[in-house]
Amino acid sequence: MASGGKADDTRCHDITMPNPKRRHSKTRTAKRRTHDALTAAATSLCPQCHEPKAPHRICPHCGYYAGRQVRAVDEE
Ligand SMILES: [Zn+2]
């Protein structure tokens, strides 16, 4: 690090880190957390077996995708 005025060697070995000067307000914390909510995973119905499945994925129930069997399924 070339920046900084003093050339003391102790700053690299200093165990204390910079700390926030002020506590965040509850409003500021709440504003940040407005974007923290989780959303449920999207589901669609399989056109073959009409079971719920993830969109654009092979159906885990019947193994069909795009109107044809692409994966073997044990119980059927
Ligand atoms: Zn299916």
C-alpha cells in the first residue's frame, strides 16, 4: 500500500479493525431487509401426468420432457 502518510510497520499487525462510528437505525436495517424475503419456487403441471413439476425441467414423476420420455422412472 503506497497510500497513507505514516510509514509505521505496526499497522499491518494491528488486530483492531475499523468499526462503524454510529449504530444503524432500525429504519435503515428494515429498509435493507425489505429485499430479504424468500419467494416460493415456481411450479407448473406436467402435461403428461399432470403432477406439479419445476418448469423447463424433466418431470420427476413420469420422466417426460417436451412430449417424450427422456429418463427412465422406476415406478410407473
Ligand atoms: Zn409427468
